[in-house]
Amino acid sequence: MPSSSSTATFPMRPKPPPKAPKGWTTFASLSAGDRLTQKFPISKTIRGLALEGSQTCDATRSVMATPESIGSSLERSRGLGMDRPNRWTPHKWWLFLSVCTVFASGALGLVYALLTWFKAWEHADVFFVADYDVLVLITLASSLLLFTFIVGMTGTILNSRPILAMYALLLWPAFIAILAVGYTSYKRSAFALDRKLNLAWSKYYSAPGRLIVQDSLWCCGYNSPLHEAAASGRCFARAALPGCKGKLLRFERAVLQTVYTAAFGAVPLHIANIVAALLCANHVTRTFGKGITPRQYRLCGADVQSDAEKILGTMQTLGPVRPPAASRPLSFVSYREDREDPPPPPLGIPAALRPGIPSGLWRRHKHG
């Protein structure tokens, strides 16, 4: 039996892809749910990375991302939910700076209020006695501003439009609180301050309050030591100390002017913060809306069942699908070769006896 001169060739096995490092995931391993929640196509954060396989030209630069590089980028960034600071939109930057100014206003006011409550600056106890209502308003306004800052910063970092809407709403009560501080202090300072102090010393200040003012301002009585003075070891009928009217009047004018100037100076900035919140709250991301399918377009089990019933009804109406009739006889050799692969040759058969064009040698070898 003649030996075969040709050797059998085997197809080469494809080279396995490189394994991803431990703890990383590949693009192909992500499920359909992960791909929908990650908001594919790939965002600009991953698209702009300098990945391997990039091709540079004179005018253009095309970046080719591999599944392994995309998967590793997703794993390192823990998804595509929170953007990097250098990927923020200009509206988000303006909103961030606006929220920071709200924090600055609230922090300054609260620091001033706390220093006054704890009597940490000179004559703070006089302000505590003479302008207690203004001090309470400053504390409330500063606390409200800080709470508004917390809400606004949370919404800005998390790109949450509902939280930013609450932030824009809270700016209005804070605005009213600032106006209340400025209006109260200005009205007291600008309209008959001396008469208001006369009435307050006679009717509203208690004996301990008068004593606090006398000890802090080094005075005795209101007009003189004989005029409604709070007796103490330093203040008595024949004391050489002046009355408290002049010192208290000058102190009140200076302090109240500082308070209403700061309050009214913060009003334009706060109005700008309100405008920034209204204009920039819906543009913290480059995505229009929340990225959630509207309720009327969501599918439920009843929708899927009704669609399946429609499809089954259509199939029953049309009937079974029949294959088309053959246009050529099936025994035709070229017809069969066009539509089905030829059978593999048996091993050990010489090349001259392999099936091809029918010959006598092949028939003789086949039938023995």
C-alpha cells in the first residue's frame, strides 16, 4: 500500500489573553445590570486615559481601549458615579464656591456669637446685657447658614439635584435671618438711641445687669452715682466714678454700627448665592435629568405577558413556517458542495485516491 507523502497538519491553538491582576475585573465579565447601572458607553473619564495601543497622527489622536484596561479603570475608580474634581462642570465649580461663601458667612457670625456668649472679648458682657436680642438673632442666623452649607455641600459632592433644591430653599430663611439682624441693629442705632438707653436702664436692666455694665465700663449709675446705681464695693453714693450714659452710648453706637454693616454687607453676596443655586443646581453633571427611566416607560410583568400573548397569537394565526422548496435536484454535486462541507478524507489514503473527481481507483478502493 503506498505511503502518504503529505504530513497531517493540526490547527494552532489561539493564544490565551493575558490574565488581569487579582482583584480587578474585565469589561467582558461585567453583567448586563452592571453595564446599565454604570451608564455605558464609556464616560470621558476612562476615554481620556492614556491607554496602551494609542496611535498618534499629525492632526488627530485616537485612543484604543482594551477590555482589560477599561475593567481595571472601573475597578480602581469604584464605578462611574462620582466624578473627579478636574472633571467638574463650570456650573458645579461656581456652585461649590457659592456654598463655600455661605460657610464663611455662617462661620464668622457663629465665632462672633460664641466669643460674646463666653465673654472672650473686651466689653462682651455689656453687649450681652444691652443687646441680648441681637445676639440671639446672630446666633440663629449663623447656625442656619451653617446648616444650609452642610446641605449644599452634600448635594454638590453627591450631584444630587433634590438635595440642591432643598439647599436653594433653605437659602431664603437664612436670607430673612440676616435681614432681621441688620434691621434690628440699624433701627436701634439710628433712631433715638439715647432715649432707648434711658428707658432700658430704668425699666429693662436688672440690678445684676446694671452691675455688669458698671464693672465693665468703670462707671457708676446712669447720669451720676446717685441716679439708679447698682451698689457695689466700687460704686456707692460718693464714688468718684462718672455716670455710664456717655460710655454706654458710645459703645452701643460702635457695636451696633459694626453689626448692621456686616449684616447688610452680606446681603448682596447672599443674593448672588441664591441666584447661583437656582441657575447651577441642574447642571452639576453633563447628564440631562437623573438618568432614570420615567415611570410610564417602565416594564412590568403584565406588560411582558401581554407582549408574549400577542406574539403567540400572531404565530398561531400564521401557522407553522415551512422551508422553501428546493430549486435544484439534491443529487447535483455542485449544489451539495455549495451548501455543505465535503467529508474529511480517511486517514492513510493516498492523495491520488482521495475523493474529488470520481475515478476508477477511488471506486475500486471504496468497494474493495
